[in-house]
Amino acid sequence: MPGNQTNVEYWFRLIYEWFYGQNATLSFEGFKALMAHIWLWIIAIGYTLSIIGIFFIVYCTIRLFELRKREEEYYSTLIVLPDATSGTHPRWAHIESLLEGASESEWREAIIEADIMLDDTLARRGYVGDGVGEKLKAIESKDIGTLQDAWEAHKVRNQIAHEGSSFELTADFARRTVAHYEAVFRELKVI
């Protein structure tokens, strides 16, 4: 009688027979019949929920893999500044404006800014290390032809950082140091 299980009157009849069956007392047979029908419904609902749950898990797993793929594409793509492709890099323009200044402090700042820009550039290229020096050690001379220029410029930056204002810096020496940075940036197509 599976067709009767969806009928509400059928359920009430089962409960009625259980309480007021042939013997007019609670019968064990009536109770077993009621529990059998309830158990069938529990099994059917359980299977239905399990199938829905499996479809939900499969859907979420597929979406997760799609999300991971999009994240990998997004984070593996090198984002180039719009100005870098046109030949005028805003950071480099700032460095050049500092170099054209008349004070020694502006020249020092230009060299330090150029070194920071080199650090960022090397990090974007995948070189790891705590600073520019360690990143330059990780580079082989066949990878970057202007590696020696980078070292020369970085040494001057270190002297400025360690000696401070006691390090004498002339305009020509500052221009030569920034020219070393410029050679590296041009080879790496940053400017």
C-alpha cells in the first residue's frame, strides 16, 4: 500500500488502530505498523537529503577549483603600470627631478629612491632576499648584463645610508650613480 502513505487519513487511521484496534487497547502490531511506515519516510527523506548534499558538495568543489584557477591567473600576471609602457615612469620622473635639484640632500634622496625602485623591480621579477644586496647576489651575470652597474649604484647607496651626511656627494657623482640605475632599468624595460 505505498500509495496510501501520502494520504493523511491513512496516518490517522493507523494511529487510531494503534490506540483503538481490535482489542481496544494499545496493540504491539499496530505500533510496529506505524513505526514501519514512519521508518520508510525517514529513509526516503534521508536518501533525498543525502543526494541533495552530494550534489551541493560537488557543486561547491567545482566552484572552488574555478576560483583557484582565476586566482592563479590573477596573481601570476605581472601588472605593468600604464605609464611604464609609454616610456615615462612616474617614480623615475621623480628621481630625475630630485637629481636636477641643487642640494646634496636631494641627490641623496634620488639615489635612495632609485635603489628602492630597483628593489621593487627585482622583487617583481621573482628574486628573493631581504634587501637589494641579497637579491643582486641571486642574479647571475648572464641574466642581467648590467649587473655590475646595479652593484656599483647599490654600493653608493649603502655608503649614503651608513655614513649619512659625512659622505660627500657631488652632482657629477650623483648623476653617474643614477646613470648606473638607469642602465639597469632600461635593460629590464622598466623605464
